[in-house]
Amino acid sequence: MIFRKKKDEPEPEKEPVPAALKKDKVKRCDVSGCSEPSVRTVSGEKARKGGLSIPESLRKAHLCKKHYKDFKKATKKDRELERMGW
Ligand SMILES: [Zn+2]
């Protein structure tokens, strides 16, 4: 019996490219001066009320991790104030 070495070994499976590396598909943070990839989309109006500099023309704002945190902090404060009857 002759054992022949397989010439056509299966190629190692390519790892899927993380979305963050597909530049054309990734939305960037809409806060002016920030170019981080966005992780969340929020209402532009709310984001502006939360103190983020989002262009007036945007109805929806894409936020990066950091700015989403800021946004959440800001909106949380709002809700607390509302609860207290301000
Ligand atoms: Zn940002």
C-alpha cells in the first residue's frame, strides 16, 4: 500500500473580519471632533440635550462607547430630575 501525502490540504479557515475593521460599513461617532467607531444610535435631539455636540441636521446620532456613556449619564440625570418633579 502506498500512502501518498495529500497535496491539497484544506486551507485553515479564515477568521471572520470583525465589523470594526470593515471601514466602509462602520459608522463613526457623530460628536464633532470624535472619530471613534459608533456603538449606539440615539436620537440626535436627546444627544444634544445631553450636552453632546451633534450637528443640528442629524436626527439620529451615532455615538462611540465613551460618548454613549456621557449620553447615558446626562439622560439619567434628566430622568432623576423628572422623577423629583423638576
Ligand atoms: Zn465619540
